Amino acid sequence: MEREIDYDIVVIGCGVAGTAAALSAAETAKNEGKDLKVAILERADYDHRGGNSRWTASYMRMKNLDEVADNFVEDMLAFSDHYSDRKYIETLAENAGSTLRWVEEKGVQFDYLPTMFLTSSKPRLLPVGGGRAIVDTLSRRAAGLGVEIIYEATAWKLLLDEAAAVNGLMVRVKGGASLKLKVGAVIMGAGGFQGNQEMMAQYVGRDAHKIRTVAEGGLFNKGEAIRMAMSIGAKTAGQFDAFHAEPVDPRSKREEAAVMTYPYFILVDQNGKRFVDEGKTTIDEQYEEVARKIFYDLPGHIAYMIGDQKMYEIPHYERAVETDKPAISADTLEELAGKIGVHVEQLMATVKEYNAAIQPGEFYWDKKDGKKAVGITPPKSNWAIPIDKAPYIAYPIVCSNVFTNGGLATDTNGRVLSQDDDAIPGLYAVGETAGLYYGKYPGGTSVLRGLVFGRRAGQHAVSYISKANKLEV
Ligand SMILES: Cc1cc2nc3c(=O)[nH]c(=O)nc-3n(C[C@H](O)[C@H](O)[C@H](O)COP(=O)(O)OP(=O)(O)OC[C@H]3O[C@@H](n4cnc5c(N)ncnc54)[C@H](O)[C@@H]3O)c2cc1C
């Protein structure tokens, strides 16, 4: 009998999670001698596909290609205050190495490339060419196995059979027409909801529309997958009112316009006052907290790094300044304050007080040096060196949204769970669409988990379809 199906497996989204899922499904089917029709639906056109994955350098918390960084599971759990799912994280750790080897086998190279973190607590492995190299390589391999990639096609509604298993998908194509696809299973790798101002306001709250995405790719992630699944009874996971935050220069339009040299100097608000211990710990472990403080605590949601010519003496400082806009500079602090619109007398008083509070000790730019500034509020724990070498410099800094934390609850095969913790038949969520993070983001884990669970969901979807005997109607 003719199969009444358009696609056996439809993957929503062409990022790292979606491409890993599609390739893994196609490869599994091929290895098992099954003739399955697999497609990726992507809302963007070819040139903009890949959401966040397209823009990330893709740091990975890996000791080497086969092993995750030391204390990986316990750190991830501790950062979440133990709200994250232990089994999910253990599965991530166990499968990270083999998944990266799989990605390598497809043609992506990995190396310990220079990063923007001049001080770091954990190693960061990178794919050469960043997330885009992963998307390009995995999608090319998937296409080679017959996976269709359909651009400018936005999934907006899931359809169910009588037993409430997913068996269809509504898809709006460019121009506005909507198609109804008959499908065997749906794997949603459609990112978070950072590109949806209404959801940002609903979950993150007041002024959330003022938080820019860290790169334009996030604007394609509008939360439909999360909503579609919630409307059929899916459970959620991850902290819905939080997002991974990064401090960036608001003047710059480039992706990840980070300013990560502030630990060597001070940060002030528009009133010229310090508000944070800029040298609390290594930059990789503290920039998120600083970015969040800027958004939640400061007038105008903006801060300024105030420094001097010593920034240019710090080896590799340029790696930590990813903005393409030059520092604002002036021969005097008064002039600098005027240029950036910060309270002049207060800024001068803050710098004077900070310089006077600096304790003796050796300055090391590349490790926590314990060179403190004490007796001021807040104190500074490391890298306290005087700001006195004119011309003085400033960078404006705002909080950006790298990705949202709230998503769908899944098991370790990526199956979306119902509110009663049963897998919803035929529905998977991977990457940002699956909720995982609470509290502080454990850097270098988002791409990794997109790949690991994307691959696992692809494999599982093939076995699901086979078991449900969807091949022989
Ligand atoms: C600048 C930057 C730096 C980062 N740095 C790191 C890092 O160093 N390490 C790390 O681990 N993570 C990092 N991240 C985060 C990481 O890149 C992402 O979390 C990860 O790539 C997400 O992958 P994904 O496949 O889940 O989603 P995405 O890559 O965002 O892909 C989602 C795709 O789904 C498509 N889509 C959305 N909705 C629909 C729909 N309804 N129908 C059809 N298609 C849809 C989108 O167009 C997009 O192509 C960074 C992110 C950015 C932007």
C-alpha cells in the first residue's frame, strides 16, 4: 500500500541541534536499511539559516576531544543550584566525546584556539570555523544522505492522531500559504524565544524588549516550538525568567561585540558609581552576573568601563575587545565623563577613591592575582591597578541575550515529556528548545548539548518510527 506520509521525520530548525538530528536520523536509517524520508524545515533563507549556531565561535567545555572538563557534571548542577536534571547532564557528559568524534568524522576540525577570555577557569575546545562550520558540514552530509532542507518554511502547529501521537505539522511558507504535512515524528531544534518580544516580556519581564540578542541569529528563534508543544500538554524545564547574558558594546552592530577587559579596570553606572566587584574571579565565570546586574540594577540598563592606556599593554587585550567600535578617549577624566554623559564629579571621586584603595602586590593579567582594592564599596578582589595613565578610555556596556533558558522537558533521548512525565509519542526537542539551565550558565555547554541530544533524538526517532510500524501502513 502507498504510504500516506509526507515525511517520516521532520526536523524543525537548521542549527547545530537540528542538523545533528537530521544527519543522525538519516545515517541511522541507512545503517539499518530503512528507507526514510527526512526533512529539515528552516524559517530563514539559505544565507541566514542556522540561528544562533551560525554566529557562535562555539567554545566547548572539553579537556580534550574525548573528555569533558573536570568536574563537568557537578559544576553544571551546582551552577543551577541543583535544579537542572542530573540524568540529562550525565548523559551529556557521557556522550560528549563520542559525539564530537562523530562531528569530526564528518569533516569538522577541533582545536584549542585563542578565546576572548584572558583568564579562564576551564579549558575551551573550539571547532575551526565556529558553529557555522558545524551547520555547514552536518547539513551537507545530511543532504548527501537524501535529507531535504526546505527554507523559508515556518512550523507553527503540531497535529495529533486519535492516540495523541504527533502525526502532522502545519507549516507556513514564504508568501503566507500554510501547508499541512503528514509526518511520523517531529524533532524540534528551533532555538529558544529570544526573538519574540511578547514571550520575553511574559517570562523575563519589564523592559525585556530592550535586551538585544547577542547576534542577529537569535531573532529567528521566536518560541513557536515551545508554544506548540505546551499547547498539547508538554512539560517545561529551565528557568523561564532567565537567559544567558553577555556584556556588549551597544554601539556595535557586529555579533558578540563583547568588552571583556573590564576586570582590569572599573565599571560605573551613569551616576559615576561602581556597582560590582569587577575582579571577583576569572572572566569566564563572572561576565554573566555582571551583564545581568547591568540590566536589572542600573539606570538606563547601561554601564561604562573606565580605564586608561594600560589596557593596550595587556598582552592579547584585543582578543577580549570584540566590539568594532573604538574606545571613547579623553585626556582628562572630566572630559571623558562629559563625552559619555556620566556624572563628572562623582566619576572623578570614584576613580580617586579606587586608586587610593589599591593594595600592594604583583599584577598578573592572566591569572587571579589577589591584587585587591579594599575599604571601598564594592571592594575589588583581583587586578586592581591604578587608573592614571592618560588618555583615559571608556566603553559603554549593555546586557545582551545569548539564549533563553526556558524550554521543554525531555528525557535523555530528547523525547518531549507530558506534564505527567510520559513521553509524548512522536515529539522530540533538542538544543535551546529543550529547557536545561537555571541560575548561572556553565559556559561551553550549549552547542555541545545541541549536538549530543540532536544526535540521540535522531537515532531514537528512527527506532520510534520503526516500532510504531509506520513504514508499512
Ligand atoms: C554570538 C554567540 C556566541 C555564543 N557562544 C557560545 C559558545 O561559545 N559556546 C556554546 O556552547 N554556546 C554559545 N552560544 C550559544 C549557542 O550558539 C546556541 O545556544 C546554540 O548554537 C543553539 O543551537 P540550536 O540548534 O538549539 O538553535 P539555533 O542555532 O538558534 O537554530 C535554531 C534554528 O531554528 C530555526 N527556526 C526557529 N523557529 C522555527 C520555526 N518555527 N520553523 C522553522 N525554523 C525555525 C531558526 O531560524 C534557526 O535556524 C553562543 C551564541 C551566540 C549567538
